[in-house]
Amino acid sequence: MSSGSYMVELIGRAQQAQELNEAVASPAPEMVAVVGRRRIGKTFLVRKIYESRIIFELTGLQNGGKAEQLRNFELAMSRYFPNYALGDPLSEWLDAFYKLSEAIEQSGRNDKVVVFLDELPWLSSPRSGFISALGWFWNTWASRQNILVVICGSAASWMINKVINDRGGLHNRVTRIIGLQPFTLAETEAFCVSRSIRLSRYQILQIHLTIGGVPMYLDRLRPGLSAIQNIQQLCFEPNGYLKGEFDRLFTSLFAHPDRHVAVIKALASKKKGLDRGAIANDSQL
């Protein structure tokens, strides 16, 4: 997100904020899954609520392999624990999580600390062993500590299938699932007011119907422009932020986005629904 007022003021999210505050106030260790589409404000919400408690934060690299993700982990460790000696370059996630547990123990923190793992589907590159290592980290160490592990991901189905419904080490380990939805119309209005964007309610409705209540998109609105002018600037100008958003989103969410695009085009070409066979035939999958 850009550094607009949304980064300063929390709009809406009262129920989610309450759940996050309850999790950190709980005397028991917790693993919280925050799920929602991209651009919806998951990372901002976690950082806003746990600002002073995050002892370690790691964000996955899009399209990064195991070696790149582990190097990413090493760089994060050097930033959050500058006095901890990592030793030789890491080659396995089990070693990475063991070193993280050591570094947290050596930090001397007595309050409940937060480990924030963002974009989990990217961190868990194919055949990397990340999920089993995360399960090991929780079961052998974190579940006995005064700690809150927050896992975050934009690919909701991946988070549900691979983590929340995991049948291995993470089975039944997630203590809370927090879902983020786009802003309501009232929240969209509150966001505009917080940004000094003066629009009539009819114009706010136009904005909401066009770009939805997605915080990152709303953060691109310019004060002084009408709803139509903002929509023109965002969606139809050659360099408009939303002009290529469809491709960016599908590329970030799916390993083979062309297949999903083909299905959408097949559905869009008909005025009525299609069964699975017709979709496969029309999309040539």
C-alpha cells in the first residue's frame, strides 16, 4: 500500500481487531490465520494491531524457490536479531525454524511476542518442506511458549487446504481464522473522509460499484477529483493503476493463470451457465 492515511488510521475491521487483541491477550500460545484476497489490508491490519509485539516478520517471495526463500529468511533474521549468529547458509526449513526459536529465546522478551509469516503460499515453494517444518516449529517449541504465530495468505483455498485442513503436523493447530472482506459502503465513505476526499454519497456509490471496497484501490483516489475523474484516472488512463490489475492478480495467485483466464472467458461468452464439460470444451482445457 502507499503511505496514505489508511496507513495511519484503521478504518472498520472492528471485529477482526477485537479477535486479534483477544489472541494476544490469551494466556495460551495461539496460531492465527488471516485470510483474504490480495490488496484487502491483511498485512496492514496485523502490523497495526501488533506493532510493538512483532519480534519476527517474514514475507514470501513471489515465484521464489526454496533457496531464495531461505535466503530471504536469513536476511530477515539479520534484521530482527542482529546479535544472533546464524552460522552457515541455511539449506533446510527445519534448521531455519530451529534457529528462529533460539533467537527468540535469546532475545529475553517476557511479554507475548508475535511471529508474523506473510504470504505463506509463496514461502511454501514446491517440495520445500516448509509446511512440515512449520508444524515441527509449532509442535515442538512454539506451543509451549508465550507466543502468537500469525500466518497470512491471499490464496484462500491454499490456506484452507494446506494449513487449516492440514492432516499432518498442523492438523487442528490453527486456533483462530480471521477473514477480511472488502469495505462496506459505509466503510468506504469513512475511508474517503479520512483521506479528505470530499464526494457526495452518490459519487461514493459510483466508486464503490466500480472498484469495490478494496483498501489499496481506495488509497489511490485523489482528493479534488470527482468520482468519474478518479475512475478515469485509475482504470482508463494508459498508466492507470487498475489497467493491468487483472493480470497482476492472476499471476500472483495461480501457477498457471492462463487456464483460469480461459475458464473466465468461456463463462463470459455465454448468457447462461455452463456445466463442467462445456467449460472444458469452450476453454480448450
